[in-house]
Amino acid sequence: MSPSGPRAAESAPPPPRAGAGPLLPPVDRPQRRRAEPPQRARLVGAHAAERGDRDAATAGVEAEAQPSQRRGAGMRPRGAERRQEGQARPRAPRRDEIGDIVRGRGQRAAMAAVRPVGAPGACQPRCAGDHEQQPPPPADGAHPRGERGAIGRAVVAEDHPGAARQPGQRRPQRRPLPRVGEQPQGGEALAVAHRPLIAGAMNDAHQAAARLAAVTAVIARTARLAGREPSEVELIAVSKTMPAEAIRPLIDAGQASFGENRVQEAAGKWPALRAPRTRLHLVGQLQSNKAREAVELFDAIHSVDRASLVEALARAQDATGVARELFVQVNIGAEAQKGGCAIAALPALLAQARDAGLAIGGLMCVPPADTEAAPFFALAVKLARDNGLAKLSMGMSADYETAIMLGATQIRVGTALFGAR
């Protein structure tokens, strides 16, 4: 049958224009059908094979072998269909509209306010009664992660318990305070807070005892190698610039002798620290006007290096009635920046001290830095032997083993006991 009516008018070819050439015969173009998905084509081919339809079965196999085409000739994209039909993608609801959509209150008013993107007016329902046919929103708690709104996407109210970013409503957890030496299960925060008060003091005492034991062991081993008794070497812990909190652990660990550089510093911290067996040594330079304070505070002074100081010390001893152990400091490396008596002036200074009634017990020396200390220690040993002195105060953290091997009776160790300053 030939088509009739409006469709026939639409399908009829247009009338020829004036002056146009002869009309070509119309070409019959076969209509293209949308490729069936592989799964559906497989089912169609299987049913056709059962019915004995070879052509339909073959078509199903061929459709399964070819990839599905989303768009082909004569097929319009979905976006074009939506634009043609007047339908547009709805926009996301505002924050004040989410609560109404989720809880079902004022749903029709909220949906009327949602306009499609690019549309001047409100979005109309797709068909009559769409809103009435939608199921009522579920009760609170039915969907913990959100509710399915009328616009086809999950929406969650700001105050909904399932929202991802909600302020914590749980009660703060109670954590017990850590005991001494205990690491809390919750992390490092509490332990760090308590470390300066508890763990820090315990660590300091442990480290101080370990360092003292290590240095004492080295002294004993080196003395035995030199054929000497470890008791012949006095360990002086140089505590200059160190606070009382760093000194007390060494006192508790059994250290007795300490050295200071300045009279004022020692006078400020040692009266409260001093134990009955503590011996204080002044190993720094001494001014003549501080001689009496030094005699009253220190048990030994290692820095007698000039005639004026010899006279000041003699007066201080006469005034206090106390005789201290004294060492003459020798500038063993002839360094201009260091204090000490020159090697050539040593016999005269010793004679003056003896005449003043001072008991000079030995020599003290500091070899030049960044050089081998053994030759300078050997020279100090020779000077002490030539001048009839029995004691030698020499050797520090970097070279006290060498000093012990060469005959030191007092070693001044700071860094090995207190750490780097």
C-alpha cells in the first residue's frame, strides 16, 4: 500500500526547481538498526536456532562478534533528544532545600524551586501525577548514608547523622595518666608531656651513671697497661657552664671531684650541691682579687701562673688559716693566647711560692689543640721530675688515656661525662 495522509506528504519528494536538471531516481537506503548488545544477540541467536531459523541465528552470532556501536548513521545522541524534547539536566539543590527533600516536608514546593540548567522557568513533571506516584520518604535512620531525592541523586542534610563531615558528638575518651616508665596505648602525646618531669630525670641519671662507668673503666684499663694502680688517677669532672640538674646525677652516681672555671659561677651553684665527699678544683684562670674567695670555696687551685697571684694566695691563706693544694700552670706549648708560666720562668716562680709558704703540689698543662699531645705531656713529666713535683694535672676528654700512660695523676674530663656543650 502506498502511504497516504500527512506522512505521505512528508515522505513525497520536493517539486523540481525551475531550471534544474533531470531528477535522479530515488535510491532505496536500508534502515539501520541499532546493534544489539552481545548478551541480547546471543540470546536471540540461541532462540532462533531452536526454532530452526538459520538466518536469525547467523545474525545473532554476527552481532555478538561485532562491538556494539553507541552511535551510528541515522542515530541521534541522547543529549540532542533531550534538548529537542525540552528536557534539561536539573541543577543541584541548594542547602536550604536539602532538608525539605530528605524529610519530605514541603517536597512539592522544593521541587518547584529546582529549575533545569538553561531553562527560564520551573521544571514541570514528566507526566501527570509523578509526585503523587513517588513513594514517601523513608523514616530517619532507614538510609544512614543519605536519602534518595526526587531529582535522582542522593542528598544528605547537614545535620543528618550519616553526613561525612559532622562534629563529633561522642563523649571525650578518658585516658589514664601514664605511670613511670609506661608508654600509654593511645600514642606519644601523654608520654611526651610527662617526659621532662619523670622520664627525663630517669634518663639523665641512667646516662650519667653509664658515662661515668665507661670513663672509669677506661681509666682502670689504661692505668694497668701502664703498670699503675687506677686509684693513683683522680678523675675531675669539669662541670663548667653546666646547671645543677646535670651535675646532681653524677654526684648520685658516685663522682666526687668536680672542676670549675670561674669563682662566681661555682659560688652560685655549689653550696647547695656540695656533699661531704665532694672536692672542688679551680681549673680556670684566677684573678688576684678573687684569691680569698677561691681559697674559701675550692679544695685545689690549678692555675697558679704569676708572682702577683702567689702573693694574693699567700695573704688569703694567712687570713683564712686554710692551706689548699696548688698546681703551677705551665704554658707547655708557648702559646700567646693561653695563660700559664713560661717554661724558663718555672724555677723562679716555684722558689717564690715556697718562700711565701705555699704548698705547690704539682704542674698543670694544656697542650696545643689539633696536635699530638704525647710530646707535651712527656715534657711536663720531665719538668715535674726536675723540680721535685709529684703530681701532674694533664689530659682531657680527647687525650686522657695518653696522659695516664705518661704519668698523669689528675685528669680533667668534661665532654665524655656531660656531653657536648
